[in-house]
Amino acid sequence: MPETVTSGAPSRLVLASKSAARASLLRGAGVEFEIDAARIDEAAIRRSLRAEGGDAAAAALAPADRKALEVCRRHPGAQIGRAHA
């Protein structure tokens, strides 16, 4: 289920993922949103966490958090949807 990171008063929903499945679910639910996929290297983030001894949960959540933070900076005042494990 998506979580949100809010920067200011929520006014619109921005999906920080290129996931066609997530977009389809939101459209099917009648939710208005825009897509602004974050440009991060998820594999590099996971490798770095594993090298530092991070567990599987951290490796799954860190890329989603980074996506939300990146997109949040580009959309002040929006709710940023991101998937989590």
C-alpha cells in the first residue's frame, strides 16, 4: 500500500514511481494524480545498504524513501505516493 510524504499542505497526489500497476490501481479507484518518477539508481542504493550490513527490510524501503524525497522537492505542497515493502 502506498505511503505519503507531505511537503506543506496537501493539494494533489504525485506518484513517484513509473509502475504501470500502481498507476492502474489509482486510476481504477478514481484517484486523480500525476506521475513524476524519481530518477534514482535503486540497485546502487540496495548494494550500498547490503555492503553496510543493512537488512532486507532496509534494502526494500530505502529506494522508496529516496524516490519520495526526490519528488517531494520538485512538488512543494503535494502528497507524494510511494510504494513500500
